[in-house]
Amino acid sequence: MPIKLYTFAEAAEQLHVPETWLRKKASARAVPFTRLGRHIRFTEEHLTSIVGVGEQQALVGLPIQGLSRRARRAAG
């Protein structure tokens, strides 16, 4: 079974983010990717991992002290 590799444009479209955002993250090595010679490509596993990197935990049950005003408001 062939491996599906995505270009920057294709990966950004799959993630629903601007291509420039993905390029900046890749150049900072903040997201996983595969380099094939001079070309950077993304696999399905890379895309899944990128989504996981951005995951945030809920603030339920956390102490409100020390949070920003916006975070306190969101925590209720």
C-alpha cells in the first residue's frame, strides 16, 4: 500500500490552517514532517500529531488564581 504524502498546500488544506502557518511551524521544527531531499512532505500520522500538539485541556477544577482575566472569565 503506497504512503500518501502531502505537500504544504495539501497538508494546510487538510488541517484548515493557512499554508504560511504550517511553513513557519515546520521551519521552527515545531511540527513533525518528512524531508525528501529538498522537499518537505507530511503523512497522515504527521497531520494527526500536529492536531494533538495543539490540544488544550479544560480548565475545569483548576484554581482560578494566577489565570489571566480572559481565562478566569472562560472558566466561569
